[in-house]
Amino acid sequence: MSSALTDLFAHPIVQAPMAGGVSVPQLVSAVAEAGGLGFLAGGYKTADGMYQEIKTLRGLTARPFGVNLFMPQPEYPGASTGSTGAAEAAPPYSAAVEVYAHQLAGEASWYDIELGDPDSGRDDGYDAKLAVLLDNPVPVVSFHFGVPSPEILDSLRRAGTFTLVTATTAEEALAVERAGADAVIVQGVEAGGHQGTHRDNPEADGAAIGLLSLVAQVRETVNLPLVAAGGLMRGSQIAAVLAAGASAAQLGTAFLATPESGAHALHKQALTNPLFVRTELTRAFSGRPARGLVNRFLREHGPYAPAAYPEVHHLTSPLRKKAAAAGDAQGMALWAGQGHRMARELPAAELVRVLADEIEVARAASLGGGASS
């Protein structure tokens, strides 16, 4: 690991980028000021919206931070094209999305709104956001849902930016290394929110790997620094993934409950509300596997949601927003990792310090146990 990258991970706690308004500048700055590495979420924002958040964050802290981008989603395989190369048929999977829209008609009627346009775009403004990050470099950029080209990673490196890419298998981690990223985020099945799989394969649903096993597999496959992510809520868990070979640990759900988080109040309360006893991976809200608290919407629609991201995300967006505005947690996407019941309502900076203390206690206990055995 380079000395600069070693300095970046001198503190092992990374605050995960949580799209949808959770990872606001106030949260990121609080984590950064406490010594951790905070991340803004570039996903679901315009390029200018992302830039404005970066400006705000820079006014709050001079510490290093990161920005996360969603990779553009490829057109579905098998799209028919004419002699000019232009698509002649309806977009693939459009029939399945239309069927799902009919199923959601009752939800739209209940909330007295129209469903969103599923064809609202597949690239999340990727090129425009990259242009912003190359013109105004930030310390770290991470990528979700795929691997950027070696040329893009190299251009960011020349701009002085470290690059991280999420992987959910050892094979994906190898692709990250070959592309030239500086580190890989190893995401276990326990993680809340979207699984960062490089290719959405419905046949692989349910085949995701637990974090400790995945860290061990990736550690034997690549020579990059690893950032472990998935269900981590306590310093003892962080110590375990560090002992397994990770250089740092990325936590999302643990920071979601902090007062600086931009999450809806109902979302924060649901983490420890006894009404929400478990999480599931579901396509109900976005068309891609994502872990959330099991509520009415997930139970009723999850089994029928097609593998169609971001079409389903666009389709359900008005429903999710209206449910939040109406204070209806049963209609919201309550993303959460498997450790959600261990959430603590601590200020973000205090949480970073508590986690760091817990790491040291766990390490000391491990050394003490080894000495006495």
C-alpha cells in the first residue's frame, strides 16, 4: 500500500455513502473531523447538486472525504436494432415493468399520485459528475454497480484522487484490480441498501457471500487494500474484519441513526422499532437487490418485482416520496443492514470515537487471550 493510501486509512472507520439524502455534508464533516473517512453520495443527484454538496462540505471541514458514484447501467442484452443501429422494439423487460406498474396501481391510487416514468435515464448523470470531479478533484471517489474503465481511473489518479470500487465476489474484486483502482470495497450480503454487484444476475439471487468469508476469499485473490462493508455496528466486528485482512471498515446503518444523518425520522426510528424485526434483500423498490427492513410494501410487492434497474427505481420514486411525506413507514424504502437493531443514537463524531475505543478493547482482549492460552 502506498504511504498516501496508508495515511488515508490510518483511521479504520469509513462512513458509507448512502444515497437518497442520508449522507449529507453535516454527517460527512462530523465523521471527518473525528478522524474517520466520510463519503457524500453522488447517486440520484444532478451533477450540480453533487457539486453544491461538495462546496458545502469543504466549508465545514478541511479533512479528506470521498464521493460515491453509481456506474451507468448497460442496456439489457438482446435489444433488437435496425439497419441503422437504432432500437426498433420496445426496451427489453418493458413488458415486465409494465406488469409491475399495473400491480402498483393500487398504491398510486392510495397515495393519490401517478407512478414515475420508468424510462427516466440509465446513467445517473455519470459523465457530467465525472467532469465535475476531474475539474474539482476530491481526495477519494468510489464506484458502485460496476467497474470504471482503466482510462477513467487513471484520469482520476492523475488528478490526485484515490479510487475505490465495490465488489461482492472475489471475481469482481479481481476485475477491480485489473482495471487499476487503488482499493476494493468488499461488500458482504449483510450490508444494507443496494448490493454493488457488477452485473445484475437474477439467477444469483440468494447466492451472496457473508462478509468474513468474502474478505478471506478476496484477500487471497487480489493485492489491493480492502475496505470491508456489511452489517458492521460494533468495534469488535471492525476488529474482526481488520484481523481478517481488511485495511478499513465501511459502516452505513450505524451512521444512519445519528442526528447528523439526513435520513427521515421514521427511517431512523424503524431501525430499533420492534415492529421491524428483520431485513430482506428485495427488488421491490428499485429492481435491483437491496437490503431493507421488511414492511408492508416489501412483503406485498417484493415477490413480483422484475429485475429492471433503474426502471423500477424511477417507477416507485413518487410512491416512496409520498409515503415519507405522509409519515407512512410501511410504504418507504427502509434500507438497513442486518445489524440494524444495534443502532445507537449517538452524534456521529462520538460514534466514531466509541467505535475506535471498542476496536482497541477487542484487540487488547485478543492479545490477552493469545498470551494466556
